[in-house]
Amino acid sequence: MAGASVTMNLTFTLLRTRSVYVVDLSSISVNGAAAPVPAAAISEAAVIIDSGTVITHMPAAAYYPLRDEFRRHMNNYTMQPEGSAGPLDTCYDVTGHDVVMVPPVAFEFGGGARIDADASGILYVAGAAVACLAFVPTDSVDLMVIGNMQQRAYNVVFDVTGGRVGFAPNGC
């Protein structure tokens, strides 16, 4: 994007390092309310914005409270047995549902930047009638990777020279 004029309404967060895109994640919300994720679960992790990783990988201490809150809002759908879609443990049978009501998930970053993932960034379609939460837990306590599914509805600008990354809704 060098030399390009950026006219979209971007909000930025600072990069903590420029070798990989590490940012400060402040909080995660589900359906407009803060998920009960312990602050240490995200503050102690290097949070990387990565366009090459498909789904978001989170320390277990952050993932399970997010997952449980998400499940609470998806009680109108039949859950599939854990393990039916590999590492994705929160899958639903969406047979007969023309529209699946997905609670929004938002990432809030330092500096006021925010990603409000839409349904296409929250549910991974794992089969003809199966949709799964597109997040997985990791054994790592010090690394979180926000994948490209959660970035789908955003224009993401990596301003490496300026030491920041920006997000603007209504992207791809």
C-alpha cells in the first residue's frame, strides 16, 4: 500500500514488534458484552494479527470462557458431539435454518481499534449443515493468533513504517 492514499475510516493500534504483527488486545466481547476472559489470559499473550492463519488460536484460559459465552447465545441450535469436526469443539447442526443468528464477537485493541467479526468470521462451515466456532484453544499461554476469518469483513492496513495496524469495516 506504499504511496497509496487511504481514505477509508481506519482505526489503528500500535504494533509492539515489527518482525511479526504483535498488537495489544484489551478485551473480547460476545453479543456486545465483555466475555469473562481473565485479563491475564490476553495481557500475557503476544497477540498476532495474521492473514496467513485461517482461524483464531487462543490460550485455553481465554478460549474456554469465550467459547462458553458463545455457546450460551447459541442455545437455539443443536450442538454436534465434540470431536466431530476435528479440533473445532463447538459445532452446530444448522439444517433447516435459512438464517443462523450468530452472536457477534469483537476484539478491542489498545488505541481504540476494534474488529467486530461478522457471522462469516465467527462460524466455519464444516459440512453441508454443520457450522463451527472458528476459534481453537492452544497449549500456549503466551501466544494468540487472530486469523483471517475474523478479519474478513475488514480492510486491514499494516503500516510497518508507522509502527501500527489499522482496521476499517466493510472490507473484503
